[in-house]
Amino acid sequence: MSDTMQSHHTFRNYAWGVLLVIIGVILWGAFVRATGSGAGCGSHWPLCNGEVIPRPERIETLIEFIHRGSSGLAFLGVAILSVWAWRLTPTNIALRSWSALSLAFMVSEALVGAGLVLFGLVAENDSITRAVIIAIHLFNTFLLLASLTMTAWLASGYEPPVWLRRDPKTWLILIGVLGLIILGMSGAVTALGDTLFPASSLVEGFRQDISSTASALIRLRVFHPVIAGLVCSYLFIFTGWLVSKSDEVLVQRFGRLLQIFILVQITAGFINLILLAPVWMQILHLLLADAVWIIWILLSANVLQPEKLATQDTDRMKQAVYYENL
């Protein structure tokens, strides 16, 4: 293997590794919210209680400090990814663009997180403002994951997707993207409501939902199951159609994998409801949501590729040619 190919293989592995790290940071961030530890470092940012390395006298401080530290390392990892992509692939505009977007969304992710802390939208704050910012946070997180996924995908030797306005699949895929984003945002608000207003039983939870005096966060969470049913049904049916109409190996694999994850996610949603949204179940639910989103991005990128690869052998051959031509 030539030095050029080795460098690109290393970069490819690094890109996928950064994506996995970011998922871990996202899940820990959800743990911070679910445990009410968002104010663990007080109103200070980026310092923790005014210190670079605080003495964690409370568990909440330790949880929040770990999140900030891991977020900082993840930010550095994405920055390295972007710079590396620009230096390694001078002719690959798509890869450069997606890596730059990854860094941009990482910056906005940090700014949104800082805003939550500096404006006191953490811990027991149950304002609509916090709900809106939490939804925006999820939206930005999904864009970050999509950018990192596309960066790693293109680094693996695949061509960028082609968005054809006259191709119905393009619009149907965009509908799926929009649906997943709306579903994720509603899920983030629902999780916040479950954290701030926990119910001791299913009956009490339903009473909270229909109470005229209930917080807006409780009333909003009623919409999440409805949105989930509509979006998941659309994705499941549309994915089945894509699989039936395509003989491409990766389209079929990602399509079937997505359908499996959709069913698992729906099941997890019911379990989360029955168990009254324990912390561990909220984390698992978010992990599955991230997985569904990433698989949908990969499936979409495959469906919209200008040239398909029918077998793994031709796949490897094309990647080798791709690396040599960079």
C-alpha cells in the first residue's frame, strides 16, 4: 500500500473515530440534563465555579466538569479533522466542505451549551425559553452528526450525493430528514419535561398531560408519540420501497438496518413510557435516535450517489482509484 493510500486510510479511521467520540459526548450531555447537573459549575463558563480544575464537592459538579472536559477534547478532535481534511484532500471539495461544516456546527454547539449555562437555563428552570433552546440544541446536534457522518463517508472513498430536483427520491429523502429533525426536537423537549416533572405512575403522568394547570413542557410532550408514529411509519414504508427497488448491496443493508433500528426505537419508546423515563432509558433512547439519524444519512448518501457499486470487490477497487487520484 502506498503512503498516500495509508494516509487516507488513517484519516478515514480517524473520521469515524471522531464521530463515535461525539456520540459519547452527546450521551453524557443528556446524562447531565437528566440528573439535573447542568448547574454543577455554577453560572461560570468555560471555567467551572471560577476555576480551571475545580474541587468537586458535589457529584453534580463532577458530572458537569466531565462533560465540559470531554466536550473540549471533542472540539479539538473536530478541529484536527477539519484541518487534516483540507491539507490531505486539496481537490476533494465535498470532503473539505463537510469537514468545515462539522467544525462550524461544533462551534455553534459549544455556543448553545454556553448560553444554557450563562443564562441559567439549567437545573430546575422550566421556562419555554429553555425548551426552545433545548430544541435548537438538538437541531444543531443532528446537523453536527450529519456533517461528521458525511465527512467519514466521503473519507471512505465514496462520491458525494447528487441532489436532483426532478428526482422524486430527492424530495422524499428530504421529507425524511425534516421529519427526523422535528421528531428529535420534540423528543428533546419531552425528555426535559420528564426530568423536571417526573410522575410516580402512568396514571399520574396522564393526569399531568391533561391538566389545565400543567406546565407547558408537560402539555408539549403529548405531541411526541404522535410525531414518532407518523415519522417512523413514513421512514419504514419509504425505506422498504427503496430496498425493493434497488439491487445495490449497501442500499439494502442500510435500509434493512434502518428498519430494524426503527422497530427497536419504537419499542424503547414504549418501555421508556412504562418505566416513567428513568435516566438510563433516556440515554438509550437518545442513542437509538442518533443511530437512526446516522443510518438515514448513510442510506440517503447511497441512494443519491451518481455511480453505484454492486459488489464489495468493485467497492474496494474504486476506493483505491479514488485515493490515488487525490
